[in-house]
Amino acid sequence: MVPLGMLLACVWPRALDRMLFCLPFAPMPALAAVFIVADDSQLLMGSTRLHLSFALDLPGALLLGAAALLWIASGAYAQPYLRSRPNQGRFVVCWLMTLTGCIGVFLAADMVGFYFLLALMTLGACGLVIYRETPRAWRAGAIYIGLGLLAESLLLTAFVMLAAQIPGDSLLIRDAAAALPISPHRDLILALLIAGFGMKAGLVPFHFWMPLAYRAAPTPASAVLSGAVVKASVLGMIRFLPFESAIAGWGTVLAAAGLFSAIYGVVIGITQRNPKVVLAYSSVSQMGFMVAVLGMGMIAGDGRAALATAFYATNHILVKGALFLSVGVIAATGRKYLWPTLLPTALIAFGLGGLPLTGGGLAKLVVDGPLGDGTANKIATVSAVGTTVLMLQFLRSLRNSMSHDPEAKAAAALVVPWLAIAAGSIIMPWTLLMAIPRGTLPDPLAPAMVWKALWPVLVGAALAIALWQRARWLERMPQGEIMVAESRTAKGAAACGSAVERMDRALRSWPVAGVSLLILVIALGAAVLVR
């Protein structure tokens, strides 16, 4: 309610002018709710016949807490970042719309509220993408809103079908998930849910909005979009997909699509030179990995996969947010102060690849069980190697984006929020791990576990060095490569369409049409006589 109230207050110009400095305070009640509100508690808002339900379960609490931290840090970061930029009021309104929708999606317990808040979040995020109003931003925003509306149309169809299957007049998500496995339309509903949430998650081939949107958006907006906003798709899968009942077919589809995205994001990402684009393809890979874990859970009917994925996503929110914020910090830093700034970034970047004792290493350990010991686990190891290569490519491109002034030093107002969220990405996973009963997971400090997490990072580092020595082999792929191919195909199709139209115009002329009609009549008459 706090960000929603701040959004409504923006109607008054005087309030809007001061709202930029209030952005860090908007997510604080959401962060407090994680510690104060008991699990599985429920809040009803509205009349008896028409109301919205909100609840805080454990996966939602994990994601909400991490997202609130990122929104607070990014809001503080936005103040100095936007201080001398135009259209601050427009940015504030879109920021609060996105924040309201993001917090609401993590709390929504019924399908009506979930869909409404998801749509609000999408509209606000589109405004953040097009904030700069450059041709690149307008194109990225158009693609973002187009795919977003398509995904939400698929989800709306699935929600309506689910509502028809729930006994009584309940619209709660938990009742919809319980009714899904026994629904006569189960396969169609699952296809719609996976397609809709898959588009939101950036699964290949619907991933191309990520590099376009994340590069176009201002840095603090890129941080929350890649860290918090995209996790709505993960939570949607956790809440709607059935994990207690094994559905091997759809689980296999989900796992295969996720693992393919995990590898594909790395392969395309290592050809990029812009640090924000490299991080975008890293998000494609990481989101694919999370979806793969959920798919393996559906195959085995293992409910632990949902909580393990939420833990992994929690770490990813903080790490990816910190990495995006580092882009702005490094851009304002000269060579003299580069390494003190680059070293913390390198630590959390390697953590994303699974470096032992980091949040990423703990997250890999938590999802290791649901992945099993088969092919999926081996592909996950390859993904860890690839993520390390990708993070080294990010650090290399980040170093090249530093300020041209050797004496330049990033303002403390930028550095403090970035360091705070970077520290949170290391501390929070350990804090959560201590809450898990001892013996549930392997000991992360055991030498065997340390080596298991370390060797893919070492292999990835060696592979990155080998690739850099043969950099000419890495042909640079255009950002949103599938969209570029589609645009070229569309131009060819337009040319073909013009040719077909000219041919059709010629065929419609009376001499040609008359002769054709005469030939057709003769052919039909001959066929009748022969018969």
C-alpha cells in the first residue's frame, strides 16, 4: 500500500517533484513484512463477493525480502544517477508502478490480484525501458510490451480455464494448483502456463527482449528489472505448476527448455562487448537454469524443487542487481580507483558461477539435490563453466567502460548502495542457510563440496583465457539476435508480398481473369462428362 499511495500522490506536482528522494523508503514496509508476518497468513481486501487475497508463504517471503533490499538500494542509487537528467517525474511514476506490481505479485494469493498486479508491473517496466526516448529505447519498449501482453494473454486464458475447474467460487492460486492435475484440460492449461511464464522468464526463443530492454533502461532500472521483476515468472511457476504430482512429460519439456536456455545464453553472451548486454544474456542463462530445476521437480514429483529454486532466485536477485549497479559505478571511475572498485564486483561475479563460500556457491549446492545425478546435473556443471566464462567477459567489458578521466571517482551516493547490495548478496544466502536444519544439505565447508564447486570455476577461467587469445574466432552477435533475424525475414517477406500483390493485380485484370474462368469451366465440364 505504501508504494501505491506514493504513486497516487504523484498526481500533485509538488509531491511529484520531491518523490525521487522518497524512493528508497517505498519498499521498506515490504521488507519489514518478511520479518513480522507469519508464514501462510492471509489478508482479504474488499467486499465478501469481490475481494483480493494476499498471503506470505516461504518462497514468496524469500523473494520478497531480497527484492525489497534491491529496490531500496536501487532507489537510493537512482537519486544521484538522475539528479541532472530530464523527466525525473516520469521515471518516478513508472518506478512506483513497477514496484507496486512487483511487491503485489510476490504477495498475491488469488488469480485476479496476481494478473492485475502482473499487468501493472509490465506497464511500469515498459515506461522504465523507454525512459530515454531514443530510437533504441522505443524499439526495446515496443518489443517488451508486445511480448509482455502476449504472455499475459496466454496466462489469462489459463487462469479462466483454471477458474472453471475449481469447486465452488474460489479463485485462490492454491486451489487452482490443486485442481490442475485432475483437470480434463490439464495439458492445454499447462501449455498456456509454461508458454506465458516462459516468455516472462526469457526462455529461448522468447529471450530477445532481455538484451534490448536491459541495455535501453537506465542503470538502476536495469538492476531491478533483471533482479526483481523477472522473478515474478519464477514465483508464478512455483505457485501454479503442480510439483507434488509427477508429470514427467511436461516436466521434461520444462527442463529441456531451461537447460537449452542456460547453455544458449552463455554461447551468445560471450560474443558481446557491452557489459549490460553480457549481463542480459547471463540472465537468460540463469533464468533457464531455474526453470530447469522446476522441470526436474515436476518429473520427480518433488516439492523441494520449488523451495530450492526460490533460494537460488533469491541469490540471483541480489547478485544480478549488484552487477548492474556496478556498471554505473565503473563508468564514473577512472583508472586510478578502478581496481578497488573492480575487485568486489569480481568476487560476486565469480559467485554467480558457483565460487565456493559465496552466495552463488551455496545456491548451486541447494539445487543440486532436485537436479539429481543424471544428464541434467552434468549440463548444470557445463552451465557453471559457461557462467564463469561469461562473468569474465563481463569483467573485461566492464573494465573497458571505465571513465576516460584517470582521476575520476564515483560519488559516494552511487558507491554506498552498490556496496550494500553486494554485501547482502554474500551475507543473505549464508543467513538463510543457517535456518535450514543441519543434515538436510551437505556441508558447504567440506573439502569435497569445496572442490566440487571450485573446479568448474577454474575450468571456466582457463577457457575464457583461451578464448581471449583467439578473440577473432568469436564473431560478435547482434543484440537480440533472434529479433534481428526476424526483422530481416520480415523485410524479405514484405518484398515477396509486394511481388504477390502485383501478380494478384495482374490476375484480376479482365482479360486474364476471363481466360482463366473459361479454362476452368471447360475443365469442370470435361471432368463431369468423363465421370
